[in-house]
Amino acid sequence: MTEGIDATDVVPGLTVDPGQTVLLTGPPMTGKRSLALDLLSASFDADDAALLVSTMRPVSESLSALQSATGAAPTRLRGIDCARDPAGEQPNVSSVSSPSDLTGIGMHADRHLGELADAGYRSRIGVVSISTILPLTEFRPVYRFLHVLTGRTAATGGTGVFVLDSEAHDDRVVAAFTSLFDSRVEIRDDEAGRSVRVLDTGGETGEWHSLAASEQ
């Protein structure tokens, strides 16, 4: 039984220990959402559960992918939808009217995470994507929201994967958000294909590794 996320088969050199969170960054159209779901489902076992906040696509799509990858019952896979999911109301999904409703997202997250904790599960949190929220509100509320969510993850021994479009924001914004996380994973496309590397927020930079075709 593995606590945390053993993600070395997905991103070489990456292990997410209990209480830790990862920021996944890269340009548009580089597979960040798919990679985030792969990380959230890696080494998923009977004691794990997941909460996914989807700000740009119907959350039911991502929950279906997580269920296929993990085999977990829907009661262990919770979602907060900010994109008016056409699948409609579901017992394991809460909705808010806009990605900018950080208070609503926070309240729903507290409820879902509390229910999962009461049932004895360790929660993995995914937010896809921070970049959809930022144009709709100011930087400081988003920073505070992420600070609270990553802090709760650390306090409860959960894990988290958060997605940011690195080309949509200036370097100061990216650096400020990076400071909230324990590690950062970069993804890119170039002539050789799609690759990833791990950046320790303390300054250590890993090597680029090609993603397997199945991860692209």
C-alpha cells in the first residue's frame, strides 16, 4: 500500500509524499490536463479518493477518465464543476456558476473532503486549471484560495496536482504560485515530441524526459 503518489512511471523522478502538492505548468495544447489525470490516478489504491475541480471542461469527462484508470467507485471520485456540465446533477458532483466563485468552490471542497475523510479515505486534489480563474478575478483572491487549499492538503496528509498555463501569465505570477507548491513539473512540445521535467521549488532543476506515447 502506497501513501502519497508514486508517479515515477508517469514523470521520471517525481514522487509526491503525503501532504505535498505539485504545480504542473506548460504552454497551451501540451496535454497538461491528461498528464494531471495520469498523476492523480498513479498508484491509486483502496484507501485513496479524489476531488477534481474543473474550471474549463465538464468535470464528468475527467471523473469518467479517473474511474476508468483507477476502477474506483463513484463515491470515491468527487467533482466540482465550473463549466455547466451537460451531464447535469450527479450525487458526487457539486456545481458553481463561474470559476471565479472561489467561495463556492471552497465550501464544496470542504464538504467533499470532509465526507471522504470521515469515510477513512486519503484525498487527492486536482485543480484544472488555475489559468481559467485568473482572468475572471484578481490575483490576490486566487493566491489566498490556493494557499488555503494547499495548506489543507498539507495538514491532512493528502496530495494535490494543480495545472497552470505558463504562457498565459508573466513570470512574477508563475513564480508566486510556484512558491505555494512542493514541486513543479514542466511539460513542453518540441521537434522531438512531448517531454517533461521536475523542478524542485528550492531551485533544483531536473533533466527533460520524453513522455511515453501513451501519455501523450
